[in-house]
Amino acid sequence: MNTDLQSTGLPIAAVERDTGLAKDTLRVWERRYGFPQPTRDLNGERSYPLEQVDKLRLIRRLIDQGLRPSKIIGLDVKALAGMLDEIGKPRDGGDPERSAQFAAILKFVRLHLHEDLRRTLQQLLMKLGLQRFVSEVVAPLNHVVGDAWLRGELEVPEEHLYTEQIQNILRAAISAHTTLRSGRPAVLLTTFPDEQHALGLLMVEATITPEGACCVSLGTQTPLEDIRTAASGGRFDIVAVSFSSAYPARQAIDGLRSLRSGLPEEISLWAGGAALHGAARKLPGITVFESIDALPGALDAWRRTYCATQA
Amino acid sequence: MNTDLQSTGLPIAAVERDTGLAKDTLRVWERRYGFPQPTRDLNGERSYPLEQVDKLRLIRRLIDQGLRPSKIIGLDVKALAGMLDEIGKPRDGGDPERSAQFAAILKFVRLHLHEDLRRTLQQLLMKLGLQRFVSEVVAPLNHVVGDAWLRGELEVPEEHLYTEQIQNILRAAISAHTTLRSGRPAVLLTTFPDEQHALGLLMVEATITPEGACCVSLGTQTPLEDIRTAASGGRFDIVAVSFSSAYPARQAIDGLRSLRSGLPEEISLWAGGAALHGAARKLPGITVFESIDALPGALDAWRRTYCATQA
DNA sequence: GTCAACATTTTGTCCAGGACAAAATATGAA
DNA sequence: TTCATATTTTGTCCTGGACAAAATGTTGAC
């Protein structure tokens, strides 16, 4: 930990934490591509200037979007930011009133106006109801915030503030729907070991709890084997797993296949999240969600298949 | 990711994730102490047998408790488990009825009886009220669960289940106390970059929100510099930081001192958590909490100092 | 045209073993 | 006791080589 809050450069371990790039990767990039090019401190250890760390962050985001290091590592910060803009664009295009609201919310996040943020979200929740709030506000807002973060327009605490507030509102709303003790289906929610994002799980829970499903969330990062035993032992009907956009698609697919084969046939496996777009056909026996809106329909379908009576 | 759910040995990266011991550390222990002694796979890469990983986990826990690698790395699993038992003992010793309740809760956690777990906690919350629930149930339960986890009596998903349920209950209860728009003091809650545990923050929030404080949580892992700017820019009166027992004491102390010096004098800095026990005198200008029970008193003291009128 | 099989390049992670500063402990003085 | 100083322990960093897995490019069959 730096003794000064102001420091001229970060040690390699801090850069690893900040950018998510492994120490080995940072060193091998330096060797291969000549970037980053940290200065050395008195002990001959790498010290990364803040601008280089910023650029590394941008590069990291672009790689998560499918670009390759060698293609982009030589570009300057402006060009990288431009590419992220391009990628962020194809979204949006909804109701202009809603868009304006999103812009306002983003402003609240940026200016740390937590009161206004909370109030605005709460009002939207009241107006729309939980399910529409999730699909029409939270989901697109995640994209807006994600894009802003991608472009470096948000700092860490802003992103945290946003996530916390959304979580608070969703959790509160979910717990207001006092679930049926033994609602069906019983759904086990969690993520794979390298996935830290819990928001997707909450969105799922918020969408299907009002439909009478009985959700139990294990939070993030549950080992595969443990998901299997928890699902089998807990009389669950469905295991639902979510993946954020940064999660490696291959790892998700392999993991899901492996989990599917280890799970009793009568337990359904549901999966969704940005990492799985277009991967449905590679995952036989698994219900892949391209959008959160598909959840209620899938729930109905499940009930028609497995239950004589509707809930 | 392993293709098989069953595998004979884990690669070094998986062991790093599982045990929290850096790859470099694993390799240097092997060189110095002869343990762990992984087999090699076809590519000559380390493959750690599960028993060795289990032992590493125990060693990790003991090191977190202040023991040193060279003293314990040669012991067998049984001896290590025994030492953890010793350390876990000095707790307990409360109301026998309450102890029985804790044992029951622990059983629910172990057996994944989420319904019973939720119901029992909810009942205790109703009976005791939020503040007493936190100090008389959540705090000691954390110890009980933490000790069980330390001894390897709980698996990952059980620990997750417990944490999730407590979080759900606390968040719901907190949001029921619709905070005064501009309650005083305004408190910014967060943790340092290497601290992932959010439960401490929620406990603080649950304890002081009913007292009329206005809490904003940034969640875990906010960079020091960002805490500073967020606090200064957001008109906060108090910054509160929590540390779990695994957090390195030195790092906490250095970080707090640094944060204190970077923060305007009129903003108070509060800190608490297992990592800080007995560290109060090393932290002048910082309010260090040995127990969650001290929070309401400190809040009163703050109000007497900084406000003419009580809230 | 799509798809599968194969060849090539790119890329991340692993390895060894040396070095060294920071943390923990032991030792001695006030 | 409490402080300052020496010694040991311990985690992290270093270099530069190696190589498998992933991504991409190519070919040929359908």
C-alpha cells in the first residue's frame, strides 16, 4: 500500500489488481510489444505511470470485447477510446424519454448524488413494477453504465455506487415478495468461480420471484462441483447461472457442459448473460437466455412440462 | 476449467484461487520447506493433489491467525486442525439458549436448509429489533460460522448461503428504515482494495441507520484515493471502513494513517473489524471500534461534538 | 454458399532459481 | 516494562526460456 495517496507510479501487483492483467502478462507484453514500459524504482522494480495504467485498462476492455492485443497495443489512448465508442454505439435506440432519464441517472452516478440516484430509481420501480423495472431500466442501464465504464468515463467508486444502489433496491423489492414457502420451481442461483458479478443473479431473482418461483442464491463464485452437490441435495428444479460480458465464452461453455453432464437429468440448467450470446446451439440440454425478458416465458414452459397445475 | 468435475490434481492457478496463496509463494514453499510437493502432469507442470490443497487451506487459516509458515508447515492435517480448534475456543460463553439457537442455525447452514435458516433469522430479527439482532446474533454468528469454516467444517456454498441470507435480511431491514433525506451524520461506508467482505459494512449500516445516520455504502474494494475524493466531494461527516480478520493488520494501519492524513480534518474516520484489535493506540485521530456495540455511543459523541441539537 | 479438418500464428501461463526488502522475532539498553 | 537495533523469516519481484491453448487462416468436401 502506498504511504502517499499521491504516487508517481504503481507497482506491478497494484496494476494487476487495477487492470485484471496478470503479472506474467504485463511482463510478457513489455517484452513482446514494448508496452507497457514502466520505469524502475530504486530496487529495480517496475513502476507503472498512471497514464500507462489507464491505457492498459482500455486495452483490457477491448480485449474483453474480442479484440487482440497485437492489433491494439500500439494505438494511442484516443484511438482506443474511439474504438470503445464504436462498440458501445449499437445499443440505445429506445424511447427518447427513457433515454433522457438514463442520462440523468448517469449524471447522478458521476456526481455521487446518491440521494437523487436512489430516489429516481425508487420512483421508476414504483411506476413500472419489479419485472418491468428490471427489464426496461436495470438491464439497459447496466449497458449504459458498462459502456461509460468501458470508456473510462466512470471511476471505481462511481461504478460501486451504482451497483450498490441497484442491489439495495432489488433486494428490498425481492424480499417484499414474501415467497411461497415451497413455491415451484425451486431455483438455485449462482455464478462460476471466476465470475464476481452478482447483479445478473439479482435481476433473475427479481424477475421470477414475483412469478412464484422459489429462489435461493448462493452468491458469486461457487465451485462447479459444489453447484452440483448443492443442486442435487437441495431438491432444486432449476439451476440458473449468469455470466457478465467479461467472462471468457469458452470457459462458460465448457463449464456449462460439464455441469450439465454432472447434474441429474430432471434438474434443468438455465444460463444467461452477455458472454453467451449466440452460444445456444453449442449447449444442448441447456436453456440459454438471450434476454431477461425470456424468463417468464421459460418459467411457464417449465411449469407446463413438469407440473400438472399452474401455480 | 476442468472438463471433468472429478480431477486428480489441481493446476497451480486453481490452487492460488482456492487457497489465496500466490503462485510465487506456492513455488517458494516447495523449494524451501518441501511442502507442498505436487506431482507433475504430462507437460511438466505442477498438479496439486486434493489432500495437499486441503492442508494448504488449513495452513493459510493458521497464518491468518498470526502463526508462521516454518512452524506449522511440517505438521500433519490432524495437528493443524487441532490448533485451529484451540484458537476457535476462547469464544462462546454466552446465554445457553442463544448458543443452542446458534447450533441450530449452523446446522441449517450445513444442511442447506435455506427455508429454515431464513425463517429463524427473520424471527430473531423480529424479536430483537435490528440493532440487537446485529450485535447479539449476527456478530457472534459470524464468529461461529467463521470458526467452522476455519476448521473446514463448512464448504464454499454453505458459507455463501449464510452470507447471502444475512445480507438479504440486513438489507431489507435497512431499507425499511426509510432514512431521513439529510440525516446527520452523513456516513460513507466502504472497504480497502484487498478487502472483499461486505458483511461488516452492512452491520454498521444496520446499527447506525436506525439512529438517524444517513449511510451511503460504496461496497467493497474502493481505492484509497477514491475514498478520499468521494468523502471530500460528497459532504460526508464520517468515513467508516471495516476489516475482516484475514486482512493484514499492517496494511490496514498504514492505509488508515494515509487516508487520515489525506482527509480534511473535519471528516471523522471510523474503523473496525477483527484486523484492528488492539491497534487503537497506533491510530491517533481515528476512532477504532473493538465491538459493534460501541457504535451508537460514538454516534452520540459525534453529535454532541459537531451538532448543537440532537437528532 | 456452409462446414469440417488441418496448419499457422498469437497469446497467456508456467517454469527455474536468484535476489532482496519488509515483516516478524530476538536481543540488548534505558 | 518500553524502546531501539540486529537477525531471521518470508513474500514478492526479477529474467528469459518454453510451450499448450486459443484464435485465425487455409484448404477441400459437400
